[in-house]
Amino acid sequence: MSLVTYEETRPWARAIRQRVLMRQMPPWHIDKTVGIQQFQNDISLSDEQIATIVRWVDDGAPRGDAKDMPPPKPPPDNDGWQLAQKFGAPDFILKSEPWTMPANGQDVWFKPLTPIPVTEPRWVRAVEMRPASLAGRRITHHALAFLQQEEPGSNAGIITQGLLMEWAVNKNFDIYRPNTGKLLVPGARIWWEMHYHAVGEEIRDHVELAVYLYPKGQEPKYRTYLTCFPATPGNCALGQLDIPPNSVAQTDSYQALRAPARLENFQAHMHLRGKAMLMEAILPDGTRRTLSYVGNFNFNWMTNYIYADDAAPVLPKGTLIHLIAWHDNTNANPNNPDPSQWVGWGDRTVDEMAHAWVNVTYISDDDYKEWAAKHDPRHN
């Protein structure tokens, strides 16, 4: 639908009312009654804004006085990088090899390698990722950029692999907090994973990753890791899911923090039958803290909820991160392709997954004690 003019918008008034009441538009599916509520990237409407829109529709969606109409906003520049407004031009842009997706066919996972052009250790302060074209966004289910490199100080030449960035609809970039970043070393490379699906026409595209570095010689104190927390038994590579037909299934999993840490964000990942996901922390003393709950998950919007600086949870070593996922395999789920089918774990869109992507920044014991003395009443 187009919402540029009143004439184009008016026929959708009742649908607009419903979508904003259900908080489906703008896409912000965090439950506003529990857990952390302060986010850097909050695009949700306030209760007052929702009430204004509902009242406008209920009053017949009147046009208003034309002389009060503001000039139309220019369309977004899809060729530019969003983070350029904050950081300027990227230090470098990595591009995957292109892939041609036929008009019809099975899903494809394309996994090329791209070298990273650094000749000395450098720290990353932000990354932004996207399909190269608007057409490419139609065929790209998601894109992953794994960082492969020899860990500094490793005499055995140990190659580590961690996820640097994921692109999905409504997830475009990561900005690391001040004095926090990710390390690149000479010889590093990106191992891409693009999940493509056919959309009825042949499309050729690639994925691009813009990297923004700290100034040369500037080394942040903390290193952050994009971590996959499973919400099923097993792990993120092979979870255990067995969802009966015409049912709502619940699964969960626990993972302990190996050191004190700050959690930077929460991004639930499921497929068409995903219904809800909760992340809670179980502290070593048994205290339970609900961190975030996506109560109305929508597969079409893989929103990344980035905690505000003062709201990001700081947790002691040994804390259990508990993920609970719910899948709706019934007729009540409008996205369900076939509620009569058993559904298991798998990479295809018609299969299911259940995990959360979280940037985890590990801190020292002394750092945690200092934080707890200021913020945790149990230490006062």
C-alpha cells in the first residue's frame, strides 16, 4: 500500500487502526508490561499516539485542513549507508560473490569466502549489512557474516569462528557501546551464509558488509561476541523440535555465562510458526529476572531490540540465560502454511528454529563488583 497522499491512505484506515492497536505497525513486538523497556532503537508508538490514530479513524478519518499539511518527506536513499550519518563513510565494504536465484526452485544456502583487508590488528566499532539491491531483498531470507581468524596470542594457530553480523528484515546494523568492539587480525576472512528463496523471477544479487573501525591505535577495553542462545534442547546448529499438528508447543534451554557480562540486545529468531519468546536471567542466588519477552512474534520482522545504555542488564558469572519459545502450529496462526503437518527443526522457511541472537560483552570480576556496588541494592 502507498501512504504518500490522503487519497491513497484513506481506504486503509480501518486496517491502520487494527495494526497500530496490535502494535504490528510500526513493527515492535516486545511486551510493554514486563522486562526491560528502554531501547536505543525504539520505533514503537506511545499510547497517546495510538489513541490519536484510533480516534481519527473512529471519527471517519477526516482529511483535515489542507493549509496545515506539511511537505511530503523524500523517499529514503536506499543506496546510502544508514550509519554514514553517524560515522561518515565506512572504512571498507566487503562484498560476497554474486548468486543467481532462478524464478522457481528450492531454497538455496550460498557460502562463499571473502578476505578482510587489514594488515594489522584493528577494532570494529560498528557494522552494517544489506543485500546489494532492492530486488535482492526479495530473495534474501537472511544473510550471515561469520568471522574466521587466528586468535591473537595463539601459538597453535587456532582459527576461531564467530558471527560478526546477521542481516534480516528490520535488522541492518550493530553499533557497539563506547569502549567496546570486535577485533580483526591480519588473515581474517568472512564466511558468508546467504539463505535465498525463489520469488517467481530470476534475480542476481550479492550481500555487502560495511565496516566502521576505531581510529588506528585506539583499543577498546571490552570485546563483544554475537552469541546464539538456543530456546530448544540441543544447540543453535541443530535444535530439537517436534511440533505436533494443530498444537501450540513450548520448548526451552539454559546456557551459563562463563564470566560476568553485559547483554547488549535481544533478537528472537523463529520461522512461520513462531509465536513468542522469553529471555530471563537466573542469578547464582536463584533470583529470576525477566529480561525481554516478545509476545507477538512476527516472522516478517526480525527486529533487533538494542538495550539503552543504562538499561542493558549486567549479570554475574554463572548466571543462567533461560530462553523459552512458543510455536503455534494451528489454524489460529495466519502465517501457518499447513497446520496438519508435524514440524521439526530445519533451515528451510517451512521448517522451524528457536534461538536468540545476543551481543554478549564479558567484563572482569572487578568491573562487575564496581557495577553492582552502584546499581544492585543487594550489595548496599
